[in-house]
Amino acid sequence: MIPLYFHDDQWHALFTRRAERIEPHSGQVSFPGGLIESDDTSPEQAALREAHEEVGINPQDVEILGRLMPTWTITRFLVTPIVGIIPWPYELELNQNEVARAFGVPLNWLAEPANLEMRKYKLTRFGPSFHVHYFKPYEDEVIWGATGRIVVSLLDELRQIQENTKRSED
């Protein structure tokens, strides 16, 4: 789930930092989410359930906007990002077993090219190198890897919508 909210006259994305005990991505910045379970009827339902379990967002409070293209992580997970709007302010209830912190980042900051770079990353010492997205630290948190790639995908989609809207107004 990519929760978006409007605060201080700008849009933000809500991120989490995973608890240190959550493997294989302990301590990393991510969006609320997890595996699709057998009771989930869709990726949207799984995203809503996971957002509720991890940060206390009530599914009825989310306006689903749609899906981004599924993306593979270098750790072999297929992620289907679901974009939704939540009201703000919102009283989050963090599941301390899964989430160490929740924080928002303005979309304008994320869209600033100076805040993003590509780096080489090796999953294992002798394995292949991968190019991964790294954002500069925001409030001492680093958005990188699959989460960074999902953010870039979200920003590309938003730019395309904005361009199409502008063309239709001309």
C-alpha cells in the first residue's frame, strides 16, 4: 500500500521502517505491506489488510486510486503496489513487532532529481551487482532498493497523469 495524504499544502507518501526482527528486510524503509494470504481476494484487499495490521489504517478510510505495475525485488519477491489516499491527520497505531517507525515524505521532495541517485548493490559478497535507487536521507531515513524503484514508478505515473490532464485542457 502506498498511502498518500495531503498535509501543509502538499502531498506526502507514508513510509514505514521495518522492525529489526523482520527478515529479510529488517530495518529497511518500506511501504506498509506483505504477502497475499489465502483469504485475500485481490492485491488491493491484501494491501488494505496489511496497512491495517502494520500501522492501523482502517480499510474504510482508504480511497484506492489504483495499481502500479508489479515489480520484482532482488530478493525475488513480486510486489504489486496499490496506491490509496488516506485522510490526514490520522492516528496511526504501529504494530511494534513489524514496524519501528512511520513517517511521511513530501512528493515534491521525492520528485527532486537531486535527491535520487543510482548505486551498485551486491546482495551477497560473491553475487552479481544490481543498480538500485537511493534517495538522500530524509529525517535520517534512507529510501532505497525496491521501495525507491516503486517511488520512481509512482512519480512517473503521476507525471504522466499530469501531462495528459494538461494536454486535454489545451
